[in-house]
Amino acid sequence: MKLIYRIALRLSLTLLPLLALWATLFYVIITAEINDEADDVLEDYSELIIIRMLTGQELPPPNDGSNNSYTVVPVTEAYAERTPHIAYLDAEVFIPEKEETEPARILKTIFRDRHGRFYELTVATPTFEKEDLMKTILIAVVALYLVLLLTVIGVTMWVFRRSLDPLYALLRWLDGYLPGHAVAPVPDDTSIAEFRKLNAAAQQAVTRSEELFERQKQFIGNASHELQTPLAILRNRIEWLLDRTPLSEEQTGELVKMQRTLNHAVRLNRTLLLLTKIDNGQFPESSDIDLARLLAEQTQQLEEIYRSRGLRLSLRIPERFTVRMNETLASTLVGNLLRNAFVHTAAGGRIEISLSDGVLTVRNEGTAPLQSDHIFDRFYRNSGNPDSVGLGLALVRAVCRYYALDIDYRFERSAHCFSVRWK
């Protein structure tokens, strides 16, 4: 999940309990305020009734148009002593005029007249429906939450997007960076100190990486070049010993093993030298290459070499498909892709080669997918084939990178599938 979306999610989850707490406090405060106002009205009304009753004046009618109602009931002294002299409560009262019950705020008070008789006065005034208030507040809170959430998230994402533009620019630059390739300087169009420091660190890391990569290329190139002569001398001397010297069967076997190992080292050295030349861009000359003809020729050669394994081959290519490439690199690309399929297909397995719409696809049967993150790495070997040096697919990727071709690996329908697309 992107950072900005994670921030938006956390804002949403944080605002929800905060608004719920706010709604609860709002409900409590509003309820208390309404009850306080109703209590003031009840106190004034009860005071009026008590004064009139004590002075012998006429009491107001039960319904005087003010929606207030009252009852005066004589009580015993014992009742008056054990009952609070004033109490407020909420209850449902019956309204005769409406013939229905409504919520009301009630005041109960005990008073005594001049003759020492005790009375309980109950005064009621209509008040609000708490459930309706709660529903109204809930709807208002939900609407407020949505509006506030959208506003806060919108503003926050806009602010973060503007603030994090330098970071996104650096990430885009890093996505396009490849060691050994020309690259633009690290973008540094920001006045934020932290991002300037991050960009400077990235530039230093890239500079060190380029220096190490260049040293590695020089070392591999120099080592491979210097090894060519001693390897060739060793191979010639072994061949001379095999051809010119009387040897026992055991000695001949050992020399043959040495020759096989030496041939492996020669192939490895030659491949490393080729990779170095590709990385150094030492194949500038290009010509029109008929890729269909190259595929047909190399497929025929490999089919003859591996005829004893009984591989089933399917070749679907057009009469002609011309690309602009170096001939050596084109042959390296096609040869290594095909050889990889022939070498790693079990006896009697099926290989399918197709070239259509600028896409070369080589498919061979397999039992399990390869590690797609490592199959193009140098010296990656997924099988125990002693003839493999683990550089074939690395060469393929090097050529594709040299010509900016797209290469893809996937495992589908119990088959390994390599695709190279010409843009």
C-alpha cells in the first residue's frame, strides 16, 4: 500500500472514534441544557402554585395554555420526612387533550401550609423525545463524519502529494536506473532539507555503484583476455599428449577428464569476455538480420545434435522477419534461447518455437517453475547439467538490454515460456 493511502486510512480510523466521542458529549450537553431550561420553567410554575395555595388565592386551571400540568396531593408527615423535598425526573405523561402520552420533565416537591399540613406538588411540562434526538444527532454525526472525512483526506492527500513530489521523483529515477547505462543526474528540485539530503545520499550510492560496476567489468574483461592464451596453450598440450604420447588407459582417461574440464573453462572464459564486450558496447556495427532464417538454421543444428533424445519440435515462423542488429549478438540471443530449451527438456519432451507479431516465444516442457527473480542472473543454474555454465540466459538478457528489447519468463500449462519482443 502506498504511503499516502496508508495515511488516509489511518486518518479515517482515527476520526471515527473521535467523532463518536464528540457525538456522545454533544448529546449529553444538549440533554443537560434542555433539562436545565425545563427545570427552570418547572421551578417558576411550582413556586407560583405554592404561593397561591399558601395565600389562599385561586389556583390556575390544570391546562392554562402553557402545556404545563400539576397535581397537589396531601401526604402524611412521615411520608414528607422520608421523601426528598425536591426531585426532578423524566417520565411519560398522558395528555387528555391529545389523548396520548408524551415525554415530560417532572418536578416533585413537598411543602407545608400554615396549618401544618403536608402536600406533594407534582408539576410536569412536555419535553423532547430522547430517541428522536439521538437519531437526529446520529444522522448529523454520520453526515458530518463523511463530509469531514472527505475534506480532511482530500486536503491531506493534496498537501502530502505536493510535499512528497521530490520523493516520487527520486523513486521514478531509481526505477529507471540500470548500472552501466547512461543516466540523468538525481533530481534535486526541492528546498526541503531532508529530501535534499536523501537525494545527495542516492547520488553518492549511484556513483559508488557505477565505480564498482566499472571496476568489475574491467576486471572480468582483463582476466578473461589474459586467460585466453594460457587456456589455449593448455588445451593444445593436452591434445598433443593424447595424439603423440603412448599412454596407458588410466592416463588417457585422466587426460580426457582434464580436457573436458578445460573445455568448460574455455567456454566460460569466452562467455564472460562476450558479456564484458556487450556491457562495454563493443558491437556498434549493425545490419539487417533475417531472424526467421537464423531460427530455422540454429533449430536444425540443435535438432541434429539432440536427435537421440527424441524431442518433439514444433516450429512456427514466417518466411522472413528482418531486424536491425549486430549479427553476432543476434546469433547469441537466438542460440542461447534455443539451446536452453533443448538442454533442459527431458527426453521425449516437447519444444515449441514461434515468431509472430514481433514476438519470439520459446516454450519447453517442465515440471516446476523457475525462480523468475534469478533465472537471468549470472551463474544461476537450476539443473545439474555439467555442460551448463549458468551464463546462457544472462547473455540473452544482456543482448536484450543492449537493444532495449522486452524479455519475459512465465510458467504455464506445465511449460517454461521465454518471450522476446521487438518494439
